Amino acid sequence: MSLKYSHAIVARISDGLRNKEEFDLETAKEQHKQFCSLLREIGLDVIELPPDDELPYSVFVETSVVICNGVALIAKSEDPMRQKEANSIAITLKKELDIPVEVIENPNAQLHGGDVLFTGREFFVGISNFTNEDGARAVATTFPEYPVTPIKVGGTKPLKYYVSMAGPDVLSVSNSTVCQEIVKRMEREASFKYLKITLPEEHAANMLYINGTLVYRSPEEILESYKIIKEKIDIPSRNINISEFSQFSTGLTSACVLLRRWKSIRNI
């Protein structure tokens, strides 16, 4: 099943995102600007939220929310800063963008947007350092029209670092041990069958499939995987260098929230 999106929500990089010596803030800002331009070139309306120096990681909007069928489920974290990010985007979605918002009432739940993979047919929710079973149940409650399957994630990153969509019913994965264990669990529990492309570099597995175009990292970042992608994938594709701002994140999916909307959205 092919997903169709009309909008992408992004947040500009704050000057506060600089806690690594080897991190180049200006390069990260330029890469993020190019990323936003690429989303527009693909045909999305891009809603750019302003940078927030008090919440430097808020550029990674995927963390804070899961949006499907016009409804936004706000993430829940034990980390006070991440929860502030989620609460902030909830206010923006509700007041500025007129998107219905659901919050998780269960005090024990944890949910990270990067752990929620929507295939167009069903949800897989990673049970990880950031998301628990109660968080997965919140996804099932909010989107009852789809199967929701919890998947144990053995690594230190959210699910979508290891597995993402590379096309309609195609999973992008790597040959790392952690990823292959996740994939086996997914194949065992899935309600539908999927093809998969397996890449040698773990961080290459995180990509974006947007309205018929596949977006993945540049050959400078994923040289071996880049060759495989070019050889095996025959749909329109674009690559982009996110080497700087990806140091703090899951990858491409972390920097945007994709959604389909029928009503007009005003820029803020």
C-alpha cells in the first residue's frame, strides 16, 4: 500500500545543538536547510517550526509525535527535556495547525516516535530504551483501524534506526546482528508480507519513502550501501548528506514528521 503525504513538519536547528567537539553547527544548519529544500522539491508543503534554544534536540521532531489519518499521538518520555519537546509540538499541532491531538494518560507509558514504524498497512512499535509495552498499547488505542505489533529492539537506538520503509511493502534493513534479530521478529509477527533490501552499513537502513521517491544518505556517508541501493532500487530516488545533524539522531526520519492533510495549513 502506497502512502501519500501532503505536508512535512520540521524544526530549524537551534544554536544550542553543540555538545560534541567534532560537531559543526553551521554545516548541520546548511544540511538541514538542504533537507527542507529536498522535501519541497519532492512536492511537500514544509511547515518549519522556529529553533528553540531551550530545547536544542527539538529539531528531531519525530521523537515527539506519531501522526496518522489526521490524528496526532503525542509521545511520552521519562526525560523532562524530551517531554517538554513533545508538549511544545502538541501545542503547535493543536493551536496553529488544527490537528487533533491525543495524549497518553497512562503514567507508566513511554513512547518515542522513532520507535513507531507505519508500513501503510500496520504499525510496528519498537520496545526499546525509549518505548515500553504501555506505549505500544497507546498506539493501538489511538489507531484501532490498523494492526499494532510490539517488537523488541535489542540495540541502543529506536526501531527506525534499524528498519524503515524503502517503498510500498519494502523494508530497508541492514545485515547487522541487532537489525537481523529485529527483522526476524517482525517477519514472524507481521500481519502482511514484505520485501526487503539488506544493506551492509547499519546507519544506511534509515531512509524516507515519500510519494514514490526514496530519499537516502549520500555516498560519502554510506558508500557500500549506496552502490546496492542504486543497483536494486528502480524507483525515483534522491540522496542527501546529513553527516552532521545525524550525529544526534536516528537519521533521515528523525528530522521530519510526514502527514496527509486535506485542510489548508498556514505557515507559522
